[in-house]
Amino acid sequence: MNVKEVIENVISHTCGDFRLDSTGDKLICGDYNTEVKGIVTTFMATVDVITQAIDLGANFIITHEPTFYTGNDELDWLYEDPLYLSKKKLIENNNIAIWRFHDYMHLGETDKIYDGLIKVLNWDDKAPDQKDKDTITNVNNNPSQLNEIMKDRLSIYEIEGESLAELASFFKDKLSMNTIQIVGDPEMKCQRVGILVGGGSLGLGREQMPMEWIREHNVDVVVCGEILEWTLCAYINDAKMLGLNKGMIVLGHERSEEWGMKYMQEWLKPLVNDCPVTFIDAKEPFIYL
């Protein structure tokens, strides 16, 4: 099975016949005709992940996020950059193909990043507001419609009145985190928890979207990937100062989305015959002092 065949199997499994006119899900490095000897799934194809893939004998990396530092893996500003040239040499010398699997992963019948996170949390039975999801059709070149569909897919969960501190500790343990950030009263009681993975907490193109969503769904605690301190963070902080029952837990982009790539290892295996599939944790980029 070659790289092209694996990619087609993945997209068809996720989105059926639907294809985007424009997408960042492209082959970043390598050749479509390369015979795949082993596959690695990961949140990001860092140098450490690439090195581990080489050690495993894998020659195809499926990454959720960019390899070369911008959303569309643009290279025009990098051609003389020594870091880029070194990473490119590492990839090419070892005949590694790298494909980004982002847009289609979020646009399937279910959002497979959320699927992986909820699987790790074991929260399948805590989603009272789940409803039939909108079919992803006719969204090409219509980002506002796509954003509304993605907004409707964000998930609400109900828990048994834990405190914000207890809930933060739960996430810290489940997601193997050394440090976790919260906004709000640590002793406040949490019942309705909303999760906005990755960049969803930035608003999907509309800064006010997360705040509107919290209000519309009466969310007590929002669990975030990335944040801006003057948008959602400020909204929750002011709510706390006014004595309202609102809190926030910040996981970071990587910790909130890595688990979808871990889960991908399971559902990808039957699609690639006997080809070995390995998940490699890209890990948080931060060191906490």
C-alpha cells in the first residue's frame, strides 16, 4: 500500500465521498507513490517524533498539526532558515513522508479529535445534549457555514458536582499533565462542563463565539485548548469577580488534541492491512519551572 492509498482510505473512512476544495490536509514531505513500511500517528511531527519514527522503521507520519510552523506549512520564508534546512535534511535522508490530517479529522461523522479525548476521559455517558450532527455538505468556500457547524459539534457534559479544583485534578491525571491552569473559584461546584479542544476556544474565527456558547448552553466550566487572555479568559475572570458560578480549565492545544491521534492508531489499523501503526506522543512543548 502506498502513501496515496493510505490517505484515500483515511479520508473515505472519515468523510465518505466528501472532499474539500481547499484544505491544509496535504502531503508536506515525501512522495504519494512511496510504499508504506510503517505509520506513525501524532499531534505534531516534531524532530523528536521524526527521530522515533525512524528508529521504529516507519516511513509515513500522519500529523494533526503543521510541520513547518505556520497553519498552511508555507515555506517561502524558510528556504534559507538553518532550522528548516536541518529538519528537511533529516526527513529527506530517511525517506519520510508526512501528511497533515486536520480538517477532515474534525469534519467526519464524528469529530475524531473529540472522540479520542472523551475515550481517555471515559465520559461517553456524560453527554446529555448530544443530538444528530449536521452533515458536512456544501461548505466549500463558505467558512462561516463551516464554523457554525463546528460550533454545534462542541460538546457539553454533566458531572456530579465536583469542585473546580477536583475537576482540574482529574484532567491533570487523565491527560498526564505536570501543571494545569484554572480561572475561577477552586471551590465552586461544577455540573455542566463544556469542552473546546485545540483552537476552538479562540472562537473559530469569531472571538465572541465561546462566550456566546457558554451563555446559550448554561456552561459552568469551560475546558479549553488555547486561550487569549483578553477574550474568554477575561470573560470567565469577570464572572468569578461578580460571584457568578463560572470557571475555566486550560489544557493547552497539544494536551487537548493529542488523544485523537492516539485513538487514530486503533481505527487506522484495519484500513492499512498488515502495515504497523504506532502512536507517538508529541508531548507538551513547555517546561515548567
